[in-house]
Amino acid sequence: MSSENQKVKFAVVGAGHIGKRHAEMIRREEEAELIAMVDCRSREECGAEDFDVPFFRTVEELVASDLDFDVVNICTPNGLHASQSLIALEAHKHVACEKPMGLSKDNCEKVIFKSLQVSKQVFCVMQNRYSPPSEWIKSVVSEGILGDIFMVQLNCYWNRDDRYYKKGGWKGTSDLDGGTLFTQFSHFIDIMYWLFGDIDNIQGKFADFTHKNSTAFEDSGFVSFDFVDGGMGSLNYSTAVANQNLESSMTIIGSKGSVKIGGQYMNEVEVCNIDGYEMPVLKESNPANDYGPYKGSAANHNYVIQNIIDTIKGRTTITTNALEGLKVVEIIERIYKVRNEQLDLQ
């Protein structure tokens, strides 16, 4: 446990777009220090020359070194998250894991079990929770302002084409990527779970429109379900949108009114129609992560790093804990079970 005046020391595993984003956000925090980076490629191949810290090839090399650090940030391909989290926990380090926490409930449970064994925290990176519309709708739902929840519709329509799925890369593979819901849309499933809880009675229809040569899985789906706590929901998603991202939106119909949060990244409140309720003025949302030819979710990683520091220093609690990370993975796994059963029938 870092004392109040000590810096929290971070090592970032994975020096791609998101790893460098983590490293930069750590560097900007007064109470944080970037101690090391890890990638199987060289510092030059990663374009990480700007970060003047020791550079290791593997997580094993990092934990075997005599460097002193508190947190390991896992920013590698999805399929490596759980195994690398376990190595860091085994070395008695806290873990900050990019989404998804793993590609199966079973892997996530192993990580949670190890974290409890060694009394270390696992922070799941779900930065969309920090966007002003997300924080606002969380308070509206939690305080019962919408009344009983009748229907929730989550729409995620993005562009991911050959500019994204490069030959020989990990994206699009079943073992390292895992699927569209894990890589592109787990942030929005997380927001839905955070607001409305678990789901059951899952039904779905899935298709692969434009990615037959670039991915090992579907690019689109219509999924319907019931919420365990009442109401029904649907998730409609696609990465087959031409040219650019279209929208990420959530429409909520309640007994006292309705709300729609939209925009490309669920970053704008488009409709707030609630009996006797006046919509407050929200802070401006951060822009999307810009990866050149394509864009990702909101750039809120600074809040993630701040939450890790504040939690380790005992000032607050984790924004997205390991159990919530597991639940999102489990929901996606159950949706994909429906998809796989359909494929078996074809």
C-alpha cells in the first residue's frame, strides 16, 4: 500500500495505441510514475521512444527484474489479458486490465481467485463510465427518476474494415480477439450491466456481412433478452457500417419517461423526457480515441489512472471492479453461446 506522499509506480504491458495512451496518462499524473514498459516488439517498432523507461520483452522478464512497482497495466491483445494478469498477481502487484478482463468466465474467475489470495486489486478499464452522459444516466436510474424500466435498446453501429483488420495481426482472430462484442462493444454492454444488472432469456440472430476474409467471427447481430430485475432489452450491433462509425446509442423507456443517449460514442443526451424533471447542463464529453483511420471509445483514461491512484491510497473505491469485469465477459459468453448453437444448426 503506497503511503500518502509516495508515488504509485506503474509498469505498462503492451506498447500499442492503448498501452501508449496508458503510459502517457501515467506520465501526466503528479502522484504516478511510469517505471517500465513491456512489448514483444522493440521500443522502436512500437514507436515508444518517447518513454524513457526500461523496456522488457515479456511480463515474466518484468516481474523477475529488481524494479520496484505497484501496478501492472495490461494493454495487450484480449486473449492474453487473463494469463498476464495472473503473472502480475503472482508477483503481488495490483492489476489494471484493459477490456475484456478475459475471453471466458472461467479465466476471469481464476484472476479473481488469485487477487483474493494475494490481497491485490484488479481494476477493469471501462472508461466510458466516466463520460458525463454515463454518470448522469447512472444517477437518474439509481434514484428511480425513470420509474420502472420497461425497455432498453442498445445500438452499436461502427465501421471496422481492412484498415483495421491487417493481415497477420491479432485483430479478427478467435484466440486473441475473441469477437466483436469483446473488442468493440464490451464498453456499452458494461454500461448496460452497470445500469440495469444481469440478463437472461437471451435470443439472437447473427450475420457476417463484410468480414468473411478478415475475421473468424460474425460482424453483426440482433440480440434480445430480459433483465433479471425487470424489463426487456435488445442489443443491435454491427462493424459492417461503410466508411465511418455511425452511432452508439441507448434508448430507455420507463414508467415515468424516456431517455436517449446517442452520438457516435454514447456521448450526447439526445432525448430527456421525464415527468417533472429538468435536465441539468452536463460537462463536455471527451473526444473519441483517435487511431488514425478509425476511432474508438471516449478518451477517458486519465480518470482510470486517477481512480487507481486514489484507490491504492485508500481515498476511494474501484470504479469497475473485477466482479463487474467478469459479469460483462459472462454476458458476452452467453450471447455467443446462442450464436454458436445457431451455427451448429446451419
